Amino acid sequence: MVRRIFNKLIADSTAPGKPSFRLYPTLAYAPETSVEIGFSSMYLYQAKGDTLNRLSEITAFTFVTLQAQYGIWLDNAIYGDKDKWFLLGRVRFQRFPLLYYGNGPDTPGDHPAIVDAMYLIARQRLLRKVVPNFFVGPQVDVQHLYNADFQQPREGQAYPLPLGAEGSTNVGLGLGVVYDNRHNVLNVRKGLFTELGFLSYRKTWGSSENFFGITFDNRLYRPLNQRNVFAWQVYGSFMSGNVPFNLKSLLGGDMIMRGYYQGRYRDDQLLATQVEHRWLPFSFSRRIGGTVFASAGMVAPRLGELNFKLVRYTGGVGLRYLLFPKKDIFLRMDMGLTNEGPGFYIMTGEAF
């Protein structure tokens, strides 16, 4: 009976080109959450059942953690037939107490404040293919922070209350430009993804503050042989205006600069890069693989003040388990090392 339930919920038995739905329990760990227990669901399909079309994915995730956090996440990367349309986005609803170390590139790591709040985050890009692999379209970003409680540390010096510490609502409208020739967004073996985004947040359309943001995300994937992949990412986030603390550019997390707590360093400007070598899987196993990775990043209040003397470095190793063989999707277990200690992550899909 247990095997039948496992096969129904998790086992990868769907034929190529057919839609696939999976529901499975998750046990994860990250510095931001400690131990996390939840359920994930994943709907994978190719438009019109055509295996020549890219793999679209819609994922839902609900969780509780030992840090009194809970929430529901929705992510989508949906490709139309022959890539005519591309809908890329995410929605987050969560209670997520987080650590606040202050703004700047050189904040101390002792005695952070705690911001206990509810978050509603929604960002979507509706992109139209202009030429093969090149998409342009509008994007919207909604960030609502409410029921906020800024708790000063019991020891050490109190932090000046940052802008938005009591909560804020910000609505950004803008333009997204994407080049994307990846075939499987959860495990890319070959391809290039480049995104340039422009978002303007204005009080005239519902924002608490006026500010502007530009982001770029460049990812390159090169197969070294049938199993080995080299991956490289350069990411930048550049904000200007009255930027609330929760929309500052954040260094750290499970995607880039693994090992640092997400937001360990935050400021208006961020520039980071990472490289990763992936064995998917190892030559002696059908399901078990691994990675080694390294990254570097920095933050600053102004673009001209990005200082290479304040670059932070991380590196690490990871294990991979081929969760869905027919869809080529791995469960990842990463350990990132920093000068402040290690960070551990268990997630579905690659970091980038």
C-alpha cells in the first residue's frame, strides 16, 4: 500500500509529452527558516502535448517552520505553443519573521533585530515573442508588508527604524525584456537566459513611496559532456529613490550567495556572480549527482560606491537526487560556506 501511494504521488510514470502532476511532502532547511515541513505540488506540461515545446511548470508550496513561519508560494514559467507567449512570475503569501542587520555593505553580524510581519508578494511578466527566444512585455510587482512588528535586539545597540518598518504597500509597473533558449527551467543543461527588468513604483498608483528599480539576470549553461554541466550567473539589482527596507537589494539566500542569510547585507545597489559545476548524475549512479559552486557579491548605497574591497565570498558543495527522471528534475541539498559559518539548503530544482 505504501508503494502504491508513493507511485501515485511521487514516482515519475508519465509518458513524455503528457501533463504530469505531482504532490509530495517536503522536509527542508535554510538559514532563514531552520527546519521546514510542508507539501509541494508540481504541474508540468508542454503546450499541445508537443515534446518540441518547452516544459512549462506551475508549482505550489505550503510550509511551516521551526521559526514560526508559514506561507503559501506559487511559481509559474508557462510557455505557449511555439513560444508565442511566456508568462513568468511568482506569488508569496506568508508570515515570515526575518532578521534585520541594518543597511550597508559592512554591517555587524551580532544582535540583529527581528521583523515579524505578514507579506503578500506578487510579480508577473506577460511576455510576447518578438523573434525566436526573445520576449518583451509588461510586468507588475506588488509588495504588501503589514502587521509589522520591529523588535529591537535585547543586547547591543538599537537600530534606527528603516523606511517601511511599520509596513508598506508598493506597486511597481514596468517592462521586461527576456532572451531565453532554455528547454527545462528546473534543470538547464544547455542554454542562455538573460532578463532586463524596469519597474517604477509611484504613489499615484498605490505605492507608499516613490522609487525606481532596474534588475538584470544573466545565466549561461554549457554541457561539458553527457552528465557534466557548467553554469554561470551574473545578477544585479539597482534601486533609486525612497526604497523601503524590504525592497532593498538583498545579498544571500538559497538562489545566489548561498551560505549567507538572505538580507544579511542589504542596500540600494547589488552586484553578484556565481559559477557551478554539476554532475547530473555521477557516472556510477543513475540518480545521485553533485555540485561544487562559488560566488561573490557586494552591496552599496550608490552605484559609484560599489567597492571591491567589500566583496563577500561564498563557496560550497551539494548532493543531487534525481526525483523525476523523465522530466530531469533533481532534489538539491547544498552546503554554502562563508566567513560567518555554513548554511544548509534542501530544495527542489537547481538554484539557478
